[in-house]
Amino acid sequence: METLINKLKAAALKMTLLMALAAGAAFQGCSGTEQGNSKDEAVSADAATAVYVAPGEHDELYSFLSGGFNGQVSVYGIPSGRLLKIIPVFTQFAENGYGYNEESKAMLMTSHGFVPWDDLHHPKLSRADGMADGRWLFVNGNNTPRVARVDLKTFETVEIMEIPNSAGNHCSPYPTNNNEYVLAGTRFSVPLDMKGGTQDVSLNDYKDKFRGSISFIKVDKEHGDMELDFQILVPGFDYDLANGGKGPSEDWVFFTTYNTEKSATLKELGASQNDRDYLAAINWKLAAKYAAEGKAKEMPANYYHNKMDHNSHIAKSTVKKTVRYLLPEDCPGMMYLLPAPKSPHGIDVDPTGEYMVVNGKLASSLPVFAFSKMQKAIKNKDFDGEVNGIPVLKYESVLAAEVKEPGLGPLHTEFDGKGNAYSTMFVSSEVVKWSLKDFQVKDRMPVYYSPGHLMIPGGDTREPYGKYMVVMNKITKDRFLPTGPELMHSAQLIDISGEKMKMLLDFPTVAEPHYAQGIRADLVAPNSVKFFKLDENTHPEAVKSEKDVSVTRNGRNVKINMTSIRSHFTPDNIEGVQVGDTVLFHVTNLEQDWDVPHGFAIMGANNAETLIMPGATQTLKWVPQQAGIYPFYCTDFCSALHQEMQGYVRVSPR
Ligand code: CUK
Ligand code: CUA
């Protein structure tokens, strides 16, 4: 009887959670905050001082927030919340011509053609010895599976690699503790027969013919260049999120999974078939060993790898035609499944590497697995069946503890390095602080509203910087002045240095942030490039002196190799262009000084504008349609004579 009541209670709670998750915003009332009452009693009295960075002063930390469906990364100073830069990654960006000028277009090429949009969720800083090293930022493109690398010397996207055998590159990218690999897992499983090519497979064959993939991307130690080494073709679940181990667990990476029923429709999520899904544990070091020892086979593939050259600043695409793969059933000891609450979201490993927190968004408790127990269970073969030859470990044998009543809808957890964990509760709209010592809840802080990820700078590393926490909310309601039907997305800064959390600041974000990374400013700022050296510019169309400029015709193509320097273009009067010519303006910015880009824009061009960094060369392509005089000008205010930085092209009838 007792158990029946408990079961009913559990079922009722699950329904409430499901309804709440589905209702989303409508459920906000449960945060206990009246809508429209944006004054928050939890705001610390000294909040203003804590976030005040005086004019001319610099922030203590950089934070890199994903832009979600705008395909960009935005950079904020912490604690001020000041927006410092927007870095376009999977999107064209008019501000600096990325994806518009001829040099950068190849960055956005894929096997599906030019795809200048993606859904960017997870920035991850490169690592050295388990700590963020401030060299590169890896990010995922969810929609057309891609992994990109941003160079933090220039804050530019320098590499984008498409991921084959993937659809919805969500549990991605995860650098191992010394960037040995960046791992990328597919969300949707895909039809695979290991022969490659497009497959016309019925969705009725989902169970038998679909598989997921975990990609192992090698990273060059010195330059960061990526290379897809091999993939593990895993059972056909949906893979949601991942995180790597540390210390004792550093050879492992963990993935949350759902749809372990392997069904092509999730419509019956409420009437769940399986009560549990899995946490997949993969020994990446062993996988690399298997691959190196010849266990990996090769299959046809078709994916683009785009790189921006350091010196010419020209992006080039290489099309790759094969990929190596491992099957877990052939690789004993490489992969295990740990039973997890149904449809878990984030998986987060604590700084010591002992605890794996599974954020079961539908569960009423937060299970914490112990790595030492996992190892013991593997050793003792404490198995509870298998899936596709992969052993399933017994829940009780790997469980360290369940955090009781943490809140509703746990999504993500980070750590402060002082023995505490902080979890976001999407439904009850709060951050909950709990202890890794006794697994008891210690504090709660309402946030506005429905938090997704949270980020403590270094909170995913060996040694977090446990002073601040940034919480990224899914819904903004009432925090800022209204801006039409859609409000700015929002993040909140919370002081976590004391026993109680203190609310410090709201700041609007550029589109929807999912995850973020934070790092001490002194690990990035000193390496920031001030300008590109003109004598290292290897662009084939660069002109390094005004006396070398030229206008050359070759059939219907006209090439204009020109220069810009405060405050003129050379040449600035251009004749000899005819209607229908393909005109390439190769503009070299001769400046050798910090922060002196020049813009170049010409009337009527559809890729109308670009911005050329000092020392670099960029190309704008133009096919004039009408005869006439076309002014061009510099778009970036560069000196008192900026307005005079202009010229004309005469386009004659043909
Ligand atoms: S996900 Cu968005 S809140 Cu794509 Cu990391 Cu969890
Ligand atoms: Cu150059 Cu304005």
C-alpha cells in the first residue's frame, strides 16, 4: 500500500513537472514573484559597488556567452556586465563583413552549401592541465553540425569543421583537460550502414538502422588546428549534453541520453515507456588507444573543414571524404551506461572529478554518481543487463547520493571549488546551492525567469573562480524597458563568495545565451593582437605601398588593388569599369596602429560593406548593373578627416 501511494505520488509529481515544462512561462508564478514586480529584495545592499567598474577601468573577468539562435558569441566584462564584443561564428555579420567579404565566405561553406546561420549553444575554453588557458574558444553549431574555434588573440573565428554522421550537434564541444581532443556528440541519431552516402531509410527502421556518433577532434598543441581523428558510433539514442572528467576521472567523458527507447517520435513523452534513460560513460583515452591500435575502420563521409589562414586572412575549405570509426561493441571497457532519471539534461562533473551530477529535469531529486563507485562496479561487473553489447551498471552501485527536493526542473550545475554545487531549476525558477559534503540544500535564490545554464568562471575546471556566478535566463519578463513583443534576453550576476548568494546585477544579452565561459582577464588580455603586421600579410592581392596600386582588366573581370590609410583611398578615382563587369576591390589597410580599421562601402553593391583591420587585405565583389558614377567611402570613423575618406568609380555602358 505504502509503495503504491509513493508510486502515485511520484507519478503525480512527474505529471506536474511535465505540465510545468510544457507550460513554460505560464508556470512562472511558482517562483513566488509577482510579474511586474521587478524589484528584488534579494539584491545585495552593496550590489552597486560590487559591479561598478569605474570609467577607464577594466573588468576582472572576460565572459563568453553563446548567442543561441543568432549564431554568435558575445563577450562581456564581469562584474560590470558591459558588452565588449560580438564575435560572428556561424552567421554573416555586417559590422565587420564576416561572411560578406570574399576572404571569409569559405568559413560558412558546408556539404549542404553556404550555410550562414546556426544555433550556437556551448562555448568552451581550451585547456591546459584541466584549467582554461585563454588561448581558444571552441563552440558548437547545432543545426548543421559544426564545431568552430575562435582565436582569443584576435577574437576572430579562425576555423569551422563540419561534423559528419551527426544531426543536431548539441553535446559539443568538450575539450579534454589538455585539449588532446575536442569531443562532439550528436543529438539526433542518424541512419548509418557504414557505407556512407545518402540513405533513403524509413523512419520505421529507426530502431535498427540509426546510430549516434561521438566525434574525436584532435587539436594541434601549438596552433589549435582541428582534425577529425575518429568517431565512436554509439547506440541510436538521443545524446543531450556532455562533460569531461577531472583528476581521477580525467580519462572519461560523460553524456546524458534520452529516447533510449529509440523511437522516432517522442510524442508520448508523458506516458513514458522507460522510467530511466542513461548517462553514457566513455573512456576517451581507451577509445584513442583502440583507434591508434588499428581497431578503427574507415567509411565514406563528406564534410567541410574551413580554416582562416593566419597571414593572408583568407579562409579555405577542404572537403574530407572519409572518416574512421569505432563500434563500442568491438571495444570492451570503452563505454558503460549508468541508469539516470528520465530525460536528463546537463551532466556536470565536480572539480575533484569524483562526482557526476545528473540534472534530471523531470525528476524530483538530483542524483549524484561517484566515479570511485563506478570504477568499483565495473571491476565487480555489477551489471544490470546491456544495450548493444554495452554493459548497464546498477543504479545503486554507482549512486553517491540523491539531493532531496532540490527544486523543480533541474537543468545544469556548476561548482565553486569550495565544496558547493549550484543547480538551475527551470520550473521553480531559482538557483539552488547544495553541498557536496552532505548533499543538503544550503541556499536558494530566485532568478528572473526560468534559468537554463549557469556559469561560474572556471566552474567546469579543476579550480573554479568561486566569486561570481552568471545565470542565463530563458525568459526575461519585466526586467528591462519593453522593446516590443520580444524582450532582450537576460543574464544575472550573483555573488557566491559568501554563505548566502547575493543578487548583484541584471544585464541584457545579445540573443539567447545557453552556456558561457568565464576567465580571468589577465589570462587573455595580454595576448590580444593590436594590429596585423603589414610585412607578414601574404594575401596575394595585397599592395603594401600606395605606389603599387593597380586597376587591371582581364576579360570581363576588373581587379582593383587599392590601399587605405588615414584619410584616403588610393586610387580614389577609378575609370574603365563597364556595366556587368565583375569588379573585385582588394583593399589593403596600410595602418600599423591599434584600432584603426577602415571600412569600404560602394553604392549599390549587394555585399555592400567590409571592414579591414590594420595590416590586412579584404575583398569586396561587385557587379554594377547600371552605368553612372558610384561613390565609395570609409564607413568607420577613423580620423577628423574620416568623412573625406571617399572616392568614385565611373561605370560606363557596355
Ligand atoms: S542547453 Cu540550452 S539551457 Cu543547448 Cu546547454 Cu541547457
Ligand atoms: Cu577610414 Cu574612416
